[in-house]
Amino acid sequence: MRLLSVLPLLSSITLAACAGSPATLAMQPDFEVSTAAGPAGVSVRGAPPDMTTPEFEHLVEVAMSSAMPTIPATAVQPFPDRRIVWHVDAMPPHGTSRLAVNIFNGSVPFSYHQEVIDDSAPRSMTVYAVRALSGRIAVTLDGRDQEAAS
């Protein structure tokens, strides 16, 4: 029984380790956003069961652009050191998915946000969760960026 309570923690650590790896940071982001400390690359890994990956990428980009300005992603390295990585993980047998967002400064994770959505819920619930997470990311980056600027 104790193992079941540890599994979600272990999966989030695995996500953080994977998303902050040098290989991941060397990949071109899907798009970039502007923060007070400069650009941040955004990558989307996976999609909820009721969406295709391109649909989910578009949803994330639209939601994030309402929370902070998006800018065209650079096509050549070096990509921004700050990276925002979205993950979607199925949580069987519950019929739910975890939307997780890791924020990195280089390979160092400094923030993690998540929402759990019911896979059978209307798509509007996924849209709401992505918008809510985008708002939290904007607040986190604004607060961290203000500390870095002082």
C-alpha cells in the first residue's frame, strides 16, 4: 500500500529528470514566451486521450499567449536556458490524466505545477485546466524573474 503513495512522487521526479536533460534542452522548443528575464522555450510532450498532439500543442500555445506574450521560436541553437515542459500522463485505472508542467532554468528544475483531469470530461475542462496552469506559470515566472532582476 505504501508503494502506491510513492509512485506519483517517483513519476514526477522522473519527468523532471527527463525534461531537464541536456538532450531535451538541446531540442528546439515548440514555441517561446517572453518573460521579464528573457525568453523561455516551451515544449509539449504528449496529449490528453481526447486530443491529438497538434491540437494540444495549439491549446497550450493559445492559453500561454493569453498569460504572457509568445514570440517566434528560434530555429538555431542556443535555445533559451529557461524551459517550460508540458507532460500528459495517464493515471490508470482511474480514467484520469495528469497535466504536469515543469519549469527549468537550464537543467535545474525550479517549479512544478499539475492538474488532474477526468478523461471522460468535456474538452472544455481540459481547456480550463491548461488556462489555469498557464496563469500559474505566468505568476511563477514573474515572481522568479523579479527576484532575479533585483
